[in-house]
Amino acid sequence: MEMGKIFTEGNTETLPQIALSSREGSPKRVVLVFESEIIGDNKGDGASEEHGKELMLHTLQSLKDAKTVPDEIILLHDAVKLILPESEVYSCWKDILDREIMVKACNETLFYLGKIPEDPRIICEDMADLLQSMLTADRVIRL
């Protein structure tokens, strides 16, 4: 089998990874995924959990004025609690949504918790649709 003709009769064009980038060097579509209310692993102690909450707050606050922001933020599992009014980071979402960053929350988890987001700009999607968003993104960043 000749190189460049693996599955087709014609030549297969090989693109370097940088081809995903625009002229500025940023990927075309970036998705940021949160799975927890904290950043990092909770080692079962209060200090680790508090530090993880602090990191989450600083991360979300930084999106308010960041030069580069994701196209979408996807909230899975316990991370959907971040968009509820009782969350310590709830106030961050208005600024994030005002920057036209698409925020999506897992519908199944919200149903399990018996909650719905107060801000109508937050999109509730089934896990299958969230998975499609991740699979079609140029870059997925998981925090």
C-alpha cells in the first residue's frame, strides 16, 4: 500500500495539528468542561475542598475580563450546581453569559436534582447532545 492512499484512491492530505488554529493561533472552537463544583481532587479534607472552591471562583471570575474565552462551557454531574443561586460562584455567570459564551448544563443531572437554571440563557441539553458538542469541538479542556 502506497503512503497517502490508505482508504481512498486519491492522495490523503495530512495536516499538522496547527491547522486547527486560526491566524492568531487559537483553535476554531473551544469547549470548557466542568464536572465538579471544585477544581482538583477533593482529598477528603476541608482544606482541599476549600482550596478547590477558591480555584473555581477565580477561574470563573477570570472569564469576565479574559482576552481569550471558550466558545462553550459545559457543566456535567455536580458542576451543574454551580449555576444554582445557592452556589458561591452564582454571581459569575451573568458576566460570562453577557460575553456571549454559550453555557450548557446536563439536563439529566438537573432533572435528578429537581432544579432548573434561573437564567434562560443557560441551555439545558441531554447528555447525548453535550457529547456531540464535545466530539465536534476543535479542543476540549476539562477542569
